[in-house]
Amino acid sequence: MASRKLKRPTRLVLDYDGTLTVQDTMAVLGGLPKRPKMSWQEIVDAYMEDYATYNDTSYPWKNYDREEYSGWLAARKWVEQNSAQRVQDAAFFRRVTTDDVKQAVTKCLDNGQLELRRDWEELFALFLPSYDAGDGTFLDSSIQILSGNWSETAIRQALFQSAQRGGGDHNEQLCHYINDMKIFANEIEGLASPYGSSGRVVRPLDVDIRTSREKLRYLKEMAPSAGWKPFTVYVGDSSTDFDALCAADLGVWLCDVAEAEYEKASMETFKPLDFVPPPLHCVSAMEGFPALFYWAPDLRSIIDMISYT
């Protein structure tokens, strides 16, 4: 792996689906149910119907700026809540176990439905010097995952199994890192219970992570409690990452298109926001990062920005 070093103490917060992975990973969980009352396709279709209603609902746009766009995204919460409740009411994940999730991850890694982005291991390797595998502590730099995925267990299994398959110089240390790293995501309740999951996915006390504003809340709560704070980098690929992208010291919107095409892709992803993120490679860390957030096509661009040889 790389001999590069971080330029400064860094807290790197990564979205998972479509950011750390090549594509959305819901296919991993879609085949898990034992006796669902609804098929996965029916759940997806119902979500898209609600989403269309949300998109067609009038919103008091004036400036199409950060504040208005954030408010518009927050108004989507009912769509996400309905979907989660629908999955729970259908007992979609009832009786599913941790071992079922593990096997599903293995199957999808084998058939290519689940794949981590190129250079992910080198990115993680930058943070290994700040990790003590003996007691599982992280020093001045760390990687954290912040995701709206259904299952933290599925995310950790995907990372762990991918690291095991990698076979690099830091393979064992990387596996320990993934075991101990903080992953903030939703979870299928009771995967480790004797008879498997209860099927519940809606948690009390407003702790679910399904919207941009909920991601922002977690980004703030995940920050070190001490007075000293590392440089925070947030990387995400969708509109659900918007508030966190804007709040980080450096926000990077990841979209693997050519530079000639990224402006169009940005307008599609963040429609109708009146903002196009500058390319990450056009800014110098010495100058600071004044834009709301930046665009990068791959993890290599992020490695180059936060580290040196």
C-alpha cells in the first residue's frame, strides 16, 4: 500500500452506498427476507410513488440557495419514514440473522453486485498510523462511516470481507481497523437474537438516519468532544449528503463522470439548487476551501488532496 502520509490530523467521514461502494447495495439486503408480506420491488415501487408526490408538491422557492434547498430536502422526511414503516409492517427482515447478512454479503461480493471503489484500501491505509490495534483506540485521525443504509452489520461485513480478500501488506491491521471503526447507520433489530430479527427497523428517540438533516445531526454529534478538533472531510454522492457536505471543513461530492460531464450530473443530482461545485483538483489546500463543497470523480482525488508522499 501507499507510503503517503496525511497532511494534517483528519476526520474523514464517508457515506457508504455509491460513495465507498461502486453502486447502491440494497440488492445485498433485498434477498434476505424469509416470508415477506411485500416483495422488495413492491416496496421500491411504493417509495417511488411517494417520492413523485413529494417532487410534485409546491415549495416556496425564491433564491434556490443552500438554506432553501436544505429545507426542501428536510420536507422529504415523510417519504423516508413511510418507506421504513412499510418495510417494518411487511415484516420484511423478520427472522433474518447476522449469519444471513454475512452470507448475503459474501454472495454479492462473489457475483459482483457488491464492490468497493478502487483505491479504498489505500485511502484507509492513510489512517492506520493513528490506530492502536492493541486497545482499539484512534489517535488524532480517523475514518468514520455515516450512512442511511438499513444495516450497520451489512456495512461492516462488506468492508471486513473485502479487506480479507485484498491480501495487501496491511491486511490484518486493516481488518482490525474495520472491526473497531465507528459506523453510524440504521440497523435491523435483533439480528443476533436466538430466533433472528424481530423485523423492526424504525427506532425510537429519532435516532434513524434517513434524511440529509439527520446526517448533519450525526456529523455534529460524531465530532470529538474535546476542545481540539481535527480537519473534517465529508464525502458523499447524493442529495441526502448535502447538509453534511456543506457543514464539513471540506465537502466532496463523488461522481465518477468525466470533467466535461460533471456539471450536468451535478445539476441532476442537486436539482433545483443554484450551485455547481468546483472540481477538487482546481483548489489548493493552502488556499482553504471556500466553496460549499467540491466535485471529485474518484477516491484517488481525495487521497491526493489530504495526503503527501
